[in-house]
Amino acid sequence: MTMLTYTLITDPAPLEASAPGRSPSTATVYLVATNTGQQTAYWSSIKVEVPVGSGAGDLTSDFNKINPTGEYGTRSGTRSPVNVRPGPQGSNLFEATASGGRAAFAPGDHLVLTLGNVVVAPATGLAVLKVTEKTSRTKTGQLSNSFAAVALVKTAPKEIPAPRNFRPNDTMVNAGTNIVLSWEGSDDFDYTILSPAGQAVVTRGAYSWSPADAPVRATTYILVATSRTTPLQQHFLTTTVQVRNPVLNLDTLTVSTGIFTPWVQGTASVAGGRITFTGEGVAVSNGAGGQGTMTADRADVNGVNTRWVQGRSTDDGWISFPHFGIQVSRGGTNIAQQGVVYTENVYATDRDDSGCINLHSQGITVYSPSGRNRIGSVTAHIDAQ
């Protein structure tokens, strides 16, 4: 029977066995020795044998990666380091030794032997650590070996935690602004990102990515996390970046309900014309912001309010609309010479619609208002000017 009581604690608890295709499962194992008796014990060494291998009863498959440390604590609260070293090659044990070869272990005192960076064996099961203590009841009495066994459980590994918090550094950007996408996740996934530009593979160990081409319109990105395990684990996360001034490279655009916008501008030049939708209707502007020109084959409207109307050429005749009626001019809009009106019939009427004058090659014929009867004629020479 041992003079000391042994307890085994692990972090994490319980231990997860390592799994193929994943990062090795690592843990810290704490062996706590306590004097729960009524008398002081004197100890010389405490040896811990670790089961090494890949089986269900093995703690680790790599003994050499374990980092051992020791600490002694009294009931009053003082602490001091304890020397811990590996045993002979192939023994798979660690040995803690007392200062001076033998030291008192008072009731209520404890010793913690820490085995850090333990790479947990891949098989699930119960691993038993064997303890050998060399102790005595007196300061000068014969030291003897006593033995104990402490066990821990290795459980099947849990599913790899899904990645989370996939987000852009800015959810609203100007067209052409570079962005960075970030997320949190496990090294046990391989990450790819899907976008309208295609699929991009993320460098292993990186948890951020920037597209080679900055978005010019609202763009959705999909993060795909794929495990290297059997069975396969796969997760999909999405995030969208909005663009304040999107660029749409479309052959056609069909809108079923309507387009709501304060203005539309052309792209024929850097300063293209603009159509602005006002409360009264539509305003056409040129690239400089002044009044613009609208070209059409025909206009069908209920009314036109304008200062003047001119033919297509700059020297064509033009009609202006002063407050007293209509004025016909010729020679361009900058020359106010009187122009000519050509017509087949001219009706000269008063308020009672009295009479009609017809212009023809022979001269002028005058008709009465009633039935348009011919009542007279006027003949004159027509100047060919």
C-alpha cells in the first residue's frame, strides 16, 4: 500500500484520441500525489510509467514529445520546484526526485507531476499509468517501493468545429475598392472561396483572403471548408459586399416592376449626358451640367413650350413665339430678318369667319364665307425672288 494518494487530471477532459487527417490531439496530464494520512512520510522518488503505442491502452505514440515538470506544495501554501527527468532509454517513465535524496512529505502536502504536450494515441480506450513510490515512515528508516495504478479515458474525437464569422472588412464599398474577407476556423479544414470570378484556394493556415479583382457591383462570396477526414466534413458560409456605385456589364436588362433612380448618365465619354427625373418631369443635361440636347426622329406630344423652333441646319429659317403672336425669321437664330411662309391656302378671317383668300399661279381668288363661293379675283405679278 502506498503512503501517498494519487489522482490523475487531464486537460482537456476527457482526452480525445487523435484522428487520421486531422491535427494531432494534444493534452496535458497532471498526476497529483497527496499525503492524506496522519503522519509525515519521507519520500525519495516517484516514478510514473507511461503506456506508449497506438493501441486502446496506450496514452501516446510519441513519448519523446512529452515535456515533464514538477512542483511541491505545502498545506500552508508555499511552493517549490521538483526535479523531474526521463528514465533510461526505452523505459517510458519519468522520475521525480526529492531534494537531498529524501524529504518530508507532511500530511496535507502535495506534489504535482505535469506531463505537457502529450500527443494522444489514436485508439479510444482506457490507458493506465503505473506509479512506483520510494518512501519511508522515518527520516532515517529503510526506503521501500510501493505501487499504484491511475487510469484515464480516451474518447472518440468530436466533429471538427465548423468555421464561423465569415465577413468582409467593409460591407459597403465604392466600385473598385479592394476588400479583405476573414473568418475563424480550424486548421483541420482546407478552405476555398467561390465568387463570380471562379474558385480560389486559400493558403493553409490563413484565415483571410482578398480577391484579385475588387468588386464593381454587389458580390456574394462563399467560403467552403472541407475536412481531410473520413467521413468528409464540409461547411458553406456566405457573405455579401454591397457597392455604392455598381457597374453592370450586361447585354440586356429587363425590369418587371420599375427602376427608381434620381438620374441616369451615359458612358459615351467621361462627361456623358445626363437625364434627371424631377418633380415636373425630365431634365436633359450635357456633360458640363448645362442644358443638353435631345435627338429623335419624331415627337408626339400634347403641347410644346419653347422660345423658338428652327430647321436642322444653323442657317435654316426659324419661328419664335413673342407675346403678340408668331414671328417668322430667316438666316439663322442670330439674324432677325423677316422670313417667308409658304402655303396653299391662306384664310383671312375676322371674328365671324368672313371670307377666304386662295393663292394660286394665276394670282389671288377671293371667296365668300358661305359655301366658299367665288366672288372676285385679284391678279398680280409674282416676283421670283
